[in-house]
Amino acid sequence: MDFIATKTNNATGLAKLVVRICQGGYRETELTEFVSLVQKISLSYLKYQEVIGKHIRWERNKNMGELEDLALDCIAGLFMRNDEGEFVQFRKYFFHNTTDLVAVDDVEILVLLRRLVIKKTKQELSRIFKERDPEGAKIVRNIKVAIKSSTEFGSFKEMGREYIYSLKGFFAANSEPVPRALNLSNHSTENNDQEIPSVESEFNVPEELLREFLRRSQPGIPEKSLRGEYLNLYCPKDPVSAGIRKMLTVVGEDEKCQNFLPLDMVARIMRHTNLEMARDRLTAQITDTSPLDELKLKEIEKRKNLVQNRIYKKIQNQYVSANKISDEKGKVYHKALCEILDDIGQGKKYDSYFKHLRRYMPELSQKAYRTEERTIFEYLGKLIKKWFRESLLELL
């Protein structure tokens, strides 16, 4: 696949330039030229990813400067130098892939360079996406795990995009029993984007039947339509594999569309559905509060603060002043007890005394807690709960 703009195809003098870059005998103008070439290769790949439907830019507008900056971010790691000023990754890559770098021609060097830059761009995009959208990255990872660990799904790559299809649907359509150990995850087409994975050798499944089953001549289902159908089948407790199964069921039953789905579309629908369900649950929990309710909440908060101040004085007067615990430990006890009281006041299920205390004493072990902290800290914990309960009873 040619990801490079036309003017980068002129590789005249590239081999000599790469030799000088790797050996350190380059001029600043040559380095600038090389950086520009590497950026263009990365930028072309990013543009291609946008063409096939991937959301690359952080901003929704078509700001080309953002894409160029992203390309620079992706290739920056390639230009790391060691103490001698050598470009470590370029030296290692080119000397490893060629027996005699000086003897390699321009075209071969360009092919090697493209391979390196696109691989690096893919790696950096994955990292950037994880930082930008950790929840979305988690869903994509879970989808890939579901494909690899399940006998229900197969996948293939085409034009740089990964697709999912139903293996059970294929065998049902061809009246074939489903092999117990069926798993096509190892047949994804990493090296040939145009090829559908062949399972003929391992499971005696004719590849032409698989191609016919995939309904490749039909249009893909619109994302909005699939999302609506999926919502009708959605269950909050469904694992990722069940979500994939339901989406493939939707397209499998509609003969007017393709019966396989882009992995990124599946991930987006799952993510948006999860967000909508969470938003609905949150909205359902929010009820209109009367002035009297607000007054009660303020009074509860006030009484919680009184208990916190009271327990602070208790710690200082009875334990710190008597040298039973240090002033620093007294403050740690107070912070942990306030945290427990906050959870109680908000109706949350609070953690154990040990876990609350360890948040402020990271090195604290269970054994040390039982022998050194438990008696005083848990007594104080029971005390704040007792005082808070009594205070609320007065309020009621």
C-alpha cells in the first residue's frame, strides 16, 4: 500500500543521505530534509487513516496543522540520540536490515524507511489514543481479547481496518458443524491487507465459501441504524462478547447489508451506549429537592463537621498530649477518620479501617496494623460513628 505522497517517491540520493544520518556525517540542512521526509511519510499514513473513517484529530475541524503536529509527535521517538549524538533507532534498524548499508539502492532504502515510520506511527497512535480516551482504548482491548478467546468470532484486515464476523453464522449457512477448537485469531491478515483469512488448511473450510458468506457486495449497515438496533437488545450486564454477538446478529439477519462489522464501529457503539446508560442512571438518581431537604442536608454537613472537630480534640488531648501517638500520626488518624465519616454521610459503603488508614500510610502492613494501630484507630472509628448517629437522631 502506497501511503506516501507523490513527491516523496523521488528517492534519488536517499541511500546516501540515510548512510550519513546513521554514521553521523550529515549537515544540518540534510538532517532537516530527512526529518521533513519522515514527517511526510507519517502524515500520509495519518491522512489515509482518516480516509478509511478513523478519527485521528483531537479537534473535529479539518485543521491540517494539527495533523502535521501529530505526525511530528509520532516520529519524534525515532530521532532520539545517545551520548555520542547518534540516532540510535535509525542505526539499529538499518544496520540490522541490511548487510551493507552503503551498497543498498535508493528504492530499497525508501521501502525500509516507510516500513519503519509507519510502524512507529501506528505504535504512537495507539499510545496517544489511550491517553486521549482510556475508556475507548479499554473497550477496543476487550473486543480484541473476546475475538481471540472465543470460538464464535473471526476477524480480518482490509485497507488498514479490522473487521469482525460470525464464525457460527458461517458454519450454519454452510450446514457444517462448528469445530470445538475453532479460533481464527491467528489468521488475521497482518501482512496482506487485501486477503481474507484462509481456514481451509486447518479446518477444511473452502475459502471461496467464506468469501461468499461475507456478503462483501452489499453496503455496510449505517452506524446510526446498528446503534438503534443494538440498544433494543442491550443488557447492562452483558460482557463484551455478548455485545459483539448481538451486533453481528443484527447484520446477519438483514440480507441487504454486509454481515461483518468494522471493529472501530463496534467499539464506538459500545462506548456511546455505556455513556448513555450511565447518564440515564445518573439522571434517574437526581430528584427535585425541596427547600426543606436542602436545609436538612446543610444541617447534616454541619453536624458532620462538628464530629470531625470533636474527634480531632479527642486525638490531641487523650493520645498526642499523653505521648501515646505522635502528632504526625494523630493528624493521619484524623484524615482517615474524616474520610470514613464522609463516606457514611454520603451513604457510601466505606472500606475497612485498615484500607482507609493505609491510604495515608502506604507502607502499613496488615501485621503492623493489628499490632500497632488497630486498638486506638478502630476505637476512634467506632466513636465517630456513635457521635454522628446520636447527632442525626437529635436532628430527626
